[in-house]
Amino acid sequence: MTIVRKMIRKTHCVCQADIDACYDAGWDGEAINRTVMLTGFFSTMVRWNSGVGMKYTAEEIAAASDGLTQYGYNGERPGTQ
């Protein structure tokens, strides 16, 4: 997960060697792309929440994450129709 750490801490330091390491670890282009997009999105959301003064405890974040994992956004398990 070096690529994620670099994107969070040093936003302009991801290099070809980092991408190559992902491929060497067995990732495909889609997995790398999704990782980069999600990391960028969540980093933006963290900055936005902070900028407007939203504050959450670690327990609140964990509970929300668990709820989404178990029930999805609409109260149904993720992936169900």
C-alpha cells in the first residue's frame, strides 16, 4: 500500500516504480486505478469535512463503516438487488 501512503502524505510523489510494484504484487490496471481514485476521493472528503468543521470520533467512524459494510446505503446488504 505504498501508493496509498504516498498519495495521503506526499501527494505528488507517486512514481512509475510505485505503479510497477502494484503490478508486481499481482494487481491489474483496474485495481490500481480504483485504489488511486478512492484514495483521492476520500482524501478530498476528509479535507472538506475538516474545512467545514465536521468532527467525528474514531468510534463514530467505525460504527458508520460497519453499518455500510453490513447493510449498504439503502439498508440492504451491498450487492443485493
